Amino acid sequence: MAISVLFWVIGSSLVVSGLRIGKEFDKEYNNQGRSVGIHDLGSRLERTRIVNGKDVLPNTYPFLGIIIKRSEPKCGGSLIAPLVTITACHCLYMNDYKKMNKAKDVEFLVGAVDLDHARGLLRTARKLIAHSDCKFNAEIEGRRYEVVYDYGLIIFTEPFTKIFGYADVIALPDFKGTSLIDKMIRDEVPCVLMGWGYTSADAEGTSPTLKELSAKLRSQDRCAQEVEKNLEAPYHATSVCVTALGINQSACFGDSGGPLLCGKGEKQIIGVASYIAGPCGKDKIPNVFARLDMVSDWINKIVAESPTIRPFVASGSVIISDRLVSFTLIAFILIKMCS
């Protein structure tokens, strides 16, 4: 009985020590000399990363995770249910944005702050879901947009379970239609954005440590003016934008899909990182997020339809100091310890 309870708490794929995220992703970026993703469409946008942010302490954001494709970091995401993560639509696609990644090639690591020595919970994707209206280089009513409806969901093979502070969900707020975010925009409330991406425009690789920065929501008119001026592309109604409070701060390469947390008191998740309106690190550059109130019904429907969580999870593995150990072996060890 004790062992069954232990398995229920642990779940599968507990990363407890020594996992190092590969660096081929950095080589790919550096070899090409420019961004390789959605924010390089037309060579005008840059993939999001945190520039001039501060380190995040462990367990500060237990819902925050990093999408890993074949051992390489790709994007951020937020655990909104034990089996579901929300991210950006473009994070689910291959670098040419013509074909979606295979679910079996995508993993999600929650609870890590240092990717060189990652500790957290790891799950494999069962299904990748892009919003049906998500489009790249889309033309709507005669206007050319870089990306619209930048929403994506990942359904996992096994649920994340809360253990040792590694994993927890963040609930979507009651958006009350669009009135909650609209009021936040009018009040220009404080926000926080975060990620593991590049920490400067000339960095040689992504940051191994999680960074965050403080920002403020800006008016939709200001966002539209800045986006259209800097990118020569229109600003879409499904977006919100923030500017950093510090000098030469922004999101940039590697942080796409990460959450936007806003509020005067307790912060609420209201968006996912989509793109920035110009060079990363440029002072007061708008950071653009896909606003979640526009698709909350879609999100809630998929979460409600996700598989029922089993109270006993005995499948999976444990990564300890780069060694993979099956639960069968762990059960044998526990039985020996208890006998």
C-alpha cells in the first residue's frame, strides 16, 4: 500500500538530478546567424527571449515549463491542467512552419530553473493541438499579418502531479468576456514575463537559467502604432502588448509560448508570448502576446475533454544523474528497504 501511494504521488518521469538540455539548438541559431522561427518571418520579427532580466528562484512558478524537442529547448508553456499545457501555436510547428511536430518527439519539463542541472517533472506529449484559426503570413480583409490566433495546446500521455514543489497548475481567470483584460489595459497594470532564452542580442547561446522581467500593459492604440511602424504589419485584435519597465529589456529568442502574468495584486495569466515588434533588447519595444480571453471557451472545452486522470500511475521512469531507471527497479528497491 505504501508503495502504491508513493507511485501515485510521484507519477512518471521525475527528473531529480543531473539532466542537461542539449546545445544543438544554440548551434543551429548561431550557424544561421539569425532567428530560425516564427519571428524571422520576413526577417522582421524575432523569436522571444528575456534580455536583461533577473534570475528566478526555484518553485516561484511551478506551472511554468519548457518544451523540449529531441533534447533541444524550443519554447515555454504553462500547465493549466494536470494533462494540458498552453503555449503558442507556432511552437508546435517545425522551423519552416509548414508541418507540425510529431507529438512523440515533444516533451515538457516543469519545475526547472537551471537547464544545466535540471530538476523537475518530465512528460511526453500525446497530442498537439493548434487553434484552427492559427495562420502564418495570413491575409485578412486585404491586410497582411505575420501570425494570428497564436494559440496551441499540448495534451500529455501522463498527468503532472504536484510533488516537492516541482509541478502545479495555474488556473485561467474568469475573463468575463473581454472585460477583465480590457480593464487591465486601460489601467496599464503591472505584468511579469519570463523564459530561458537569449539574454542579449549578441549572446552565444540560450540562458541555462530562468529569467524574468517586469513590464506594463499598454493601450491597444499604442501597440498598433508601434507594431505597424516597426514591422510594417498590422496589429491583430487577438493580441495585447507590454513594454518592460527597465532600460533595454525585452522578451526575445527562446521564450515564445511563455505566460504573461498581470494584475495589481495577485498576478493572473492573460496571454502567451507571440513576438516582439523589432530587435530584442531595444528600449521600450512592444512585446506582443496572444490574449487568452479570446479563446477561453476553446481552451476550457479541450481541458474538459482531456482524458480522466488516473489516481495510480505506475508507468514511466526516473532520471537520476543522467541514468534512466524503470519503476520496476525502484519498486524492487523500495520493497527491499521496507522488508
